[in-house]
Amino acid sequence: MAQFVDKVRIFVQAGHGGHGCMSFRREKYIAAGGPDGGDGGHGGSVVLHVDTGMTTLMDFRYKRKYSAENGGNGAGSNMKGRNGQNLIINVPMGTVVRDAETGDVIKDMSDCEDYVLAKGGRGGWGNQHFATPTRQAPRFAKSGLPGESYDVELELKLLADVGLVGFPNVGKSTLLSVVSGAHPKIANYHFTTLFPNLGVIYLGEGESFVMADIPGIIEGASEGVGLGHDFLRHIDRCRLIVHVVDVSGIEGRDPVEDFITINDELRQYSEDLANRPMIVVANKIDIMQDEDNLNRLRAYTDGLGLPLYEMSAATHRGTKELMRVVYDRLQELPPITIYEPEYVKPLPEAGDSQELTIEHQDDIWFVSSPWMERLIADINFDDYESRMYFDRQLRKCGLFERLEELGIQKGDTVSIYDFEFDYEP
């Protein structure tokens, strides 16, 4: 049997940008061809793609590290390096992507739009970019920038309008198979099945909804007993809960106690889940041994203001009527929950100016360091606020004081990877 996997942790690494090339045009009869070093290619990004054919995160069980292709290095004759290919990672619809450390939501993959999880690094400039009337033979090029990397947690939360809950062997799987095209494994289990099943219920033209059979919850599930707690997360999105209760009495169970126990487990897992709209279904009425079970359950649910419907999933009695009631109830409820992004990438902070490598050639000053790579990779130079933040970080680290100690002059060029500016004291 295939195992159901609905929560994994992975590491993603976007490709690094390729290095720029330092080269000069050399052709017969051309004495001074000038610089012609090409730029490095951009690194590939890590992109999440919804695969509607996937139903679990099983593919991630044995592979936990994913890396996109690096960009190629530039070459002479102004040849740009090849861009690294994006790495496409397929995930099931309904996968919630969280930052592994904080748990904040980065993206809810509940539509069919691709999402760039880690952006590839920019390629470095070739020496052709640094030629000026006074610097006609620049003998330097730029390194590419590193790609982004993240530790993330993938959590699958089923996209279902309706969640079937109840003890094992109350008839949830049978009901789903009767009213939809789903074919869950059905048997007289006294223990919970191992994975949720989804089914689409069609009532007529333009009338349909998705229902999930959540594996049976047992007492203590919210504290990790049994398997039910592993799947409670799949009810998080459901707009309506259909609580199935066995009123037959053939196993000696008390339907009211069962109903109370399951609701207690839902409440311990999530107060919001416990307050979700609910319909109660009394199943197996065709083999009911004592009508007192049904009457007591009805009296209890009436006291809570919850509607109770009678059904026999095995004989199809009342199933069509129940699905119509469920559909009509859904029309009154808000749409399926889509989790809004919470994660805010922390802004990189400048380090010590003594950690910087500063090289001086002609009137240009080259600045580099590992922390400067990370800083400049996260700056959007088209945005005023980003540029001001970058300027504050440069002043905070003491870069300008160190440049002045080394003899920088007004109007000299400061070059930090693929960003340049003229120095003004």
C-alpha cells in the first residue's frame, strides 16, 4: 500500500550567477579592439508548480535537497554565459509552504499559478561594461551573485468543501463511495484507515462540491494517539463538517458518547475547527437494534441547535437527500480558506568593514565580501526605499571611512558587484 505523506521539510537552493569574463578583442589588422568580455548568465530559480495528479508529498520523502542550475560564465567576443535552468518542483494542490524556522506561511499553493520560491543569482558583468574614455582597457570583471536558499516545510491541507468525521467504521468511506466516483478501500475495520480520500459530488448542472473522508479520529487523537491527529489538518479548510455517527448499536457503542468524544478532539486540536458549521448524520439505521440510540442522539443535537439526518450508506437510503442538504448549506458559507502569506524575509544586515575586500584600479574601487553578496542580492535598486536602506547599511558598516583612509577621491567610482556609484564625500 502506498504511504500517505502530508508533511515534509526540504532545502531549496537557487542557482548562482555566472562570472563575467575579462577579455579583449584580438583580430588581425585591429590594433586596439577594446574589451569584449561577456556577462555571466543568471542562476536558475526554484519554482513550485501545482500538479493536479499528485495527492501526497510522498515524492519528497527520500529527497530533501533541491538545487537549480548555476549560470554559465561569460566568454570573449561579448558572449553572455548561459542562464541556468529553473528547477520545477511539483506539489499537490493545497500545499502550504512555510518557513521551517518560524512556521510563517510563505505561499499557499491552492491555485494553478507557479511560484518562485528561491530566485537565482544575477550574473556578473564582463569587462566590456567598465570601459570609459579614460579607462579604455579595464582588466577586471565581476563575479556572479549567489542564489537564494531556504529551509521550508511543505504541509498538505486538502482542498475540500466538506469533511467527513467520526469514529472508525461508522460508514464514512461507504458514504463517499456511494455519492461520488471515489473508490476508497472499505472493510469492517475497527481501526482507522491510513489516508484521506477525496470525492467530487455532482448533483446537477453546475451543482457540485468536493468532500473528503478524513481517517477515523479516536479518543486522544489531538494528543497524538492513533493516526487521526495526523489528518486533522485536512479539515482546516473545510467549510462544513459532516459528523457521521453509528446508531446501529451492533458494536455496543453509545452514539451520544461517540459524538461528544469526537467534538472534544476537534476542540482540543482547534477551537476554530470545533466552531465550524456542522451537520450530524445518524448512519446504519437499516440495522439499528434499538431506536433509543437515535432518539437520544436527536435530543442531544437538538439541544445544540444542530440538524440531524438519518441515513443508511450501505443501502443508499437518504444519501441523495443528504447531499442536497449539504450543497444547499454550502451556498450560505464563505469560500474555502486560502492562507495569506505571513513570512517576511529578514533584511540582511551589514557586517564589519574590516571583512571587506577592497581593490583599487585606476579610478575605480572594488568592494566585495560574503555578507556584501547577500546584502546586494536582496536590494531592489529601482526602489527608493531599498536604495536608502542600502546606503544606511554601507554607512553603518564604516565602508566610507575605510575608503577615505585608503585614499578615495571625489568622483571615483565605487563598484560593488553589479552596482556602481560615484563617490561624494
